[in-house]
Amino acid sequence: MLGGRKFLGLLSLFLLLMFTMPAFAADRDVDPQMDLHGLPRLSAHRWMAATAGGAGIGAALGVLIGGNDITKGILFGGGAASSLYLMSHRNTASGWRDWAFIGSNAALGTGIGWTLCGCDDGAVAGALIGGGGTAFWRAFGGRQGVQAAVTNAKQSVQQDISH
């Protein structure tokens, strides 16, 4: 069954683990960064946790619906969860907020384009549409900025025509 050396190796490994386990079972030091249950607080990392949770849900749906295609589900679920979290929490990723929106919507667009087309060109087109559209939207300042740009363009065209 087991040779002499393999048996002695496994026996020594078992004894080593048996005698060193109590050292790892000691109580941990009190840390103010930990909550009452001993888990790290997620308040500073809720955006990442929401994105990871959305990616997990998307992966599960990708397996259930898409026939073992996890990657499309991860892109779709993670991008959607990240975008929803960023829209509902205005102070998240304060210095990187625009880039976070662009990355989230690029991932969402990649997942949608890849799923609809089923080809690599659909994934690239979805990423460009999602990321580029978001960059355009954020550069103009959202709905008010786009409306102001359209209104100013109409006024400048009318001024040019009236001369």
C-alpha cells in the first residue's frame, strides 16, 4: 500500500500538524479595525464587496443560463453591481469616480455585447460603447451638461444664421 518512506513522511506531517495546531488556535489580539464578530468591517470596501457579489451572482447565472459560460456573467454582473452602487453612493471612489464609472460600464457593455453577439467583435464593440458612452456622458457633466451643450449649440447656430 504505502511504502516505508511515504508512510513515515505522512506520519511526520500528521504529528507536526497535530502539535502545531494549538499555536494557531490562540485568541487573536484585539484590533479596532475588527467588528464584534471578528470580521473586518466592510464599510470602507462596500463598493468592492458589491462588485464582487454582483460578479458572483453573474457567474452563477452564466452557468445556469449561459451553459457554463462564466466570464460573460462575471462581466455583466460585476459591471451592473458596480454601476448601481456608484450611482447610489455619491462619495464612493471620490478621486477616481469617473474612471470607476467608465470601467464599470465598459465591463457591463462587454458582457452585454459578448452575450448578444456571441463573438469577440461583440465584446469589443460592447466595451467601446459602454466605456466611450460613459466617458462622453461624464465629460459633458451628465444630463445638465448635455442639455447645456445642445442649447448653446442651437443658440450659436441661430446667431450665425441671423447675421
